[in-house]
Amino acid sequence: MSRLLLVASYVVCIFNGVNVFVDAERASRGRCKATVEMVRSENEHGDTSLHSSSRHGFVNLTYRLIEIGAEIDAQNLEGNTPIHLAVWHNNSNTVDVLIGAGASVNMFNNEENSPLILSVTNGNPHIVAMLIENGALINRARKDGTTALHIASTNRNAKMVEFLLLQGANVNSMTTKRDTPLHAAVAVHGNEVAKLLLRYGADIKKVNIMGHTPLHTAVIYRNIDAIDLLIARGVDVFAEDKNGQRALQLSVHFDYPEITHLLREIEDDSC
């Protein structure tokens, strides 16, 4: 039996994910077209054999499937390509095979996750580096404007944030709600990340759709360490949001006495 047929038959038997079975003897007599069709066929989730091998990290099988005609950028019902699944399951060697075979590193799935966004979400620096080295667009955003840097900031992953910044991530990128990575970091008490972002040029004057500066956001989320950090960097404590509220007024509204005391002292000293 040919190697091509052995690979194809193995896929069908192991994964039970492709809803086709072949007659091995008939296929071995030259039915290559049927074998390729089988490899490209989908299960009820839209997964092909290549999706399955990529998900499970079967490097050699992934390579063979590509050799015999598997569609490298096929999307399943969730919009995931094989490289999305390899990235999500941290199968770096499989990612390497897929990239080498020309897999797109910038396709979005149905949830608007690119392979880069998935790898940043996972916090896998090795795969992130592989993707960027092979053309992943570091500042490509979801429809809501969320970038990989926003995600790393929200995850409080300082090492990932610094790596992305060194690779050219826009420190002041904004979502459709005009939140910057600095807004995201202070909202989750990611103060080491906030320090990094400021070191790399984050603008403390940026306001989101509500007119909130990072200071307003720090107050809303009761992040007193971020408030101290922003004040030390010269943030305008008198800046007003769209409702005409200063950070001090927000702290009074939310009944945060320790923040109210701090901001009142700062305002008094500034007069």
C-alpha cells in the first residue's frame, strides 16, 4: 500500500473526525483523487484531518497531510484554521510546520482572534515570536479595536507586554471605546504593566469614549497604586470626563474614602 494511502487511512481511523471511509485496496490502485478528497473532507464541526492533527500536535502527520493535498487554511465552523488550533494548544512544532507550508498567520476566526492574539492570550512567548517573525501583524486589531497589546495588558503579563512593545506594538492604540492599553492595565490592577507602558511612552492624557483618563479609570477600579503612579507622572487631576466629573468627584461618588482623601490633598496642593 502506498505511503499516501497509509497516511490517509490512519487519519480516518485515528480521528474519526472525517466522515468518510475508504476502501484501502481500491484506493491503493491509484485513487489518489479520492484520497485527497477524503483528507479535505469535514466532520460536523467543519474540521478536516489537518485541523485534528494540528490540534493534537502530530507533527509528522501534519507534514504528510500537507504533502498529500490538505487545505492549509481551511476554516471550520468556528472560523479556525489549522494554525489557530495548533497555536491555541501550544503545539509550537506543528505551528512551525504550518508556517513553513505557507499557512496564513493573520486570518481571524469567528471571534476575531488571529493566531497572534491567541498566542498572546495563552502567554506563549515562543509562538508569539515565531508568528511575528513570519509576518504576523502586531497592531492588527479586532473590529472593536482590541490589539494583542491590549490583551497582554489585560492579562497583566509584563514580559509579554515588553516583548510586544520591543517588536513595535503601538503603546497608544485605542479600541472603539477609545481605551488604551494603559486604561486596560490600570483597570485590572496590572501596575507593573502600567509602569512598562509609561516607560515606553503611554500617553496619560488619552481619554476614552466616556472622557476618562487613565486616572479616572484607576479611581473607578479602586487602584490606589496606579493613582499614585499616575500622579507621580504628572497626570492632570483636574481633568473632567464627559459628565464634568474629576477623579476626586468619582471617588466621592463610589465612596472610596482613602482615594478621596488622597486626591483632595493633591488638589489642595495644586491650588
